[in-house]
Amino acid sequence: MKVTIGNKMNKDLKLTSRLLFRLLPMQIFLALVSSINCIISGLFATNFVGTDAMTAIGLYSPINMFVFGISTMLVGGTTILCGKYIGRNEQDKVQNAFTVGNILAIVSGLVFTALYLFMGLSDSTGFLTKDAIVRGLFNEYLIGQAVGLVPLFLGNVLASFLSIENRAYLSTIASIIYIIVNLILNYVFVAHFNMGAFGLALASSIGLWVFFMVQARYFFGKRAELKLFSSHPAFGEIGQILKIGVPGAATYGYQTVRGFIVNALLTLYVGNVGISALAASDNLLRLAWAIPQGMVAVSRMLMSISIGEEDRQTLTDVMRNMFKRFLPLMAAIDALIIIMAVPLTRLYFRDSSDPVYMMTVWGFRILPLCMPLSLICLHFICYAQASDKQVLVHLLSVFDGVICVAGYTALLIPSVGMNSVYIANVLNGVTTTLVIVIYAVIMKKRIPKNMEELMVVPDDFGVSDDERIDLTIDRIEEVVTVSERIKSFCDRRGLDDRRSYLASLFLEEMAGNVVEHGFSKDKKAHTIDIRVVHKGDEVILRIKDDCRPFDPSVRKEMRDPEDPAKNIGIRMIYKMAKQMEYQNMLGLNVLTVHI
């Protein structure tokens, strides 16, 4: 039996780690969708339109980063705010915030659609390139991208909330259809009808509409806990969504500026061939970048809910999981990319005598080295965003976004050339990691000794060590033992005999039901995470498990004429408890009992 009492950690991080890895494949796949479609566009661009088209895609990259930043702001702000409300069991506020997030997504999509059309149709893109051929292709690409901006913004919000509703498989279906549609339309528009850069972008945009519509159907159905729009949207939540989302999205704004600076440096010192090489290596590496993006997405969900619940243990467990499990996995993937640098380059450029060839090879050899360090930075930005640590968010964002990559590139490019951009990204990762440690040292006035100190978790966050007990159950034999531990904890806290007995009884009855009805339903390993909190005059018992959905309020109403005693334990608990709350979030059953 793994037990956490006071400040002793659950060494296996079992439930948190299992949940993160269960959600991870879906979030990685969602991040991959955009990457796969960018790769499809890149392959069709180089093979059917020409190198100039790849340069146009490279010029679009900073703009795309800015749009992605706005989308991240809306998704992050809405998800974190709703996560906090879920942690507090305030379902009406979850629906209101979700509605406002969707409205903001639509408005943002329409604004950028108008801006893209204006820039493309009026040829107002001369500030990006003076090359008339490249600018013409870029204008066409921009107009085609404009068609898909509304479903891009809205589809990303829906994908995040389908995971919360434990319906992430719908996003998988939508994503697969999106990829197929994009591939077919690229062949039709680009390879068959020779629609050039406009066809590249239009194929992706139509695919985004399909992606959005497949997901949206669920939210109009009866089974959805959340509806796409509520009749009384709380527009007062706009400020909260932006306040929470802007700091986390700031890094993409900084990266937009960085992209313009780097493209200008490449044009000055290397030429358009440098932009093409960077676009090609970055285009294919999007597949690998989908992995840390997926990791951050699932961590963000758990962090926001943990902050809403003021669950100090789970909050720090998420970050420990990143260091112990996510980081080694990312390093192994990066090593494989480095080994495959030459074959990956040949997907885009086959003439080894062309300067763009070796420039791209070195991109695949050097850029992957920055990914593990970036994973650390992104997790701390996400945590700082959720916990309202604005200074840390902006410090990491400005260093990661502009200062390091643009600064190191400017210093190195006169002597190193093209590889300076790649090396700058690695130095950027080293610098941001140091910023995280230095920030913790300044705030704690000492070198951090554990994860809580590195994260600078406030001392008054959650409950103190002596006000709580955390336990884990893996087998039915442990239920009685854990029940006895809870009674001992209540006795030590000086609770009256009645509430001490009730806490022990509730745990034994509810945990026993979970083991009996949940553990045996499949062949998977399951865990029950238990927390008892005594703060002030309130006693709160929380039971969390990763079994199939099990709402005790439904079982409470079930009667068997042949067995009057059936479910009597659950009925008795409901009668004696002050308050009982059940919710299923992220595939977890969470039961909270107040006595």
C-alpha cells in the first residue's frame, strides 16, 4: 500500500501519472494534426509549386505563430478558468465560461479573416519580402488561409473541452478526417488543377471546417454536459479569460517578433535559401513538437483543477511527472530525429549539392537538442499562468520568445551563418532553465531543495501538512487498514467521536464500492486516491479513482424488493453527510463528502 501522510510523497505518483499518460496520446495527436497538415502543405509546395512556395510558407510562419498565440490565449484562459470552477464544483460557471470562450473564438476568427483578406488582396505584404514572385505566392497563401480561421479558433476550444468531458475520441475522429480531406484536396487543388499557393492554403482551410463540424455535433446532443452556447452567457468572464490566457499566450507574441527578426537576419546574411531550409526543418519537426505540446496540454488540465481544489500534492506531482517521465521520453525521441537527419532532409530536397540541402540537414541535427529544455520552460509557463505568477510568465516568455533566440542569432550569424539559428534555439533552452532556478532562488532566498520550492508554491496554498492525510488504495485488502488510518487521523485532530467514526465509515463504504464495482470491470490496474482534510470546523473527505464512471447518487435510488439491504450503505451515507458532490472529469470519478 502506498501512503502519503503529511509531507511524505507518494513515490509512485500513481494516479496522477496514469491519468497524464492516458490523456497524453490524444493531446499529442491533436497537436500532430496541425503539424501533419503543415507537412502535407510543405511537401506539395516543394514538389509541385517550387522552392519559392516554401519560402512563402516560411514567411507565413511568424504570422501563423501569432494566430496560434491568440488561439492559445482563448483555449488556455477558458480551460484554466473552467478547470478552477470544476475543482470547486461550480457547474453553472463552467458552462458560462465555456460559452464566452466560444464567442471569443468566433469573433477572433472573423477579425483575422478580414485582416488576411485585406493584406492579400491589397498586396500589403511588402514589409515581409521585396521579391515579387515570393510576395505574390505569399498573398495567395494568405487569402486561402483566411477561409479556415473561424473553425481553427473554435475547433481548438472544442477539442480541449471534449477531453474534459471524456469524449476525446471525437477529436481523434475529426482529426483523422481533417488529415484525409487536406491530403485529397491538396492533390486535387495543387497537383491536378495547379492552383499553387492558394490551393495549398484552401485545402487546409476546408479541412478545418470539417474538423470543427465533426466536434461541434456532440455539443448539440443530449449527452453533452456542456452546450456550445448557453442562453445566459456571462460576458463578465471575458476579463478573466483574457487575464488568465494573455500571459501564457505572450510567448507566441514574442515568438512572432522573433520570427520576423530571424527571417530578416537570414535574408541579410544567408538569403532566401536560409528561410527555405529553416521552414523545411521546422515544418517536419512540428511532428516532434506535437509531443511536448500534448504533454503541456494534459498537464495544464490537471494543474488548473488542482489549483481549483487547492490540491498541493497533485499540483506538484504533475511537475514531478514531467521531470521523471516526460523528459526522458522526449530526449529519446530527439535522439532518433538526429540519427534520421539525412533521410528526413531528402523528403524535401534531394540534390545534395544544393546549399539548402546541408542547411536543412544541420537543422535536423541541432534543433532537436532544444526540445527537452523547452518542455521544462513550457510547463513552468503553464503553471505560472494557472497560478497567476505574472512576473514568471513574462520573464520566461520574453526570454524564450525574443531575447535568447533573436539575440544569440544576431551575435552568431556573422561568423557561424545558417547554423547560428539552430544553436541559438539550444542556448535559449539553457537560458530559460536557468531563469526558472534563479527566480526560485530569489523568491525563496535559498537554493530550492524540492519541487515545491522550485515551483515557489505559496505557503498558504491548500492546507498544511498536519491538517490533511493522503492515502492510496490498490487492493480490497487495504480498505479496512486505510479506514483505520483515517480514524486515527481524526482522533489526533481532536474531532468528536461521531465525525471521526463517520469519516472512517464513509471511506470504508465508498472505497469498498469502488473496488467492488470498478476494479473488476476490466483488466486494467486501478488506484483510489483518498484525501481527508480537517480545517477549521470542517471535515472534507475526497475519493478520486480512475475506474469507469460511477455516480453513487444513482445507486442510492436503486431498490431491490428481494434484497432491501442492497445499497443501504450508500443510502445511509447520503443521509448522514452534510453535503455530497460527484463529478466525472478527465475520466476520473471524484466524490467529495462534507461531514
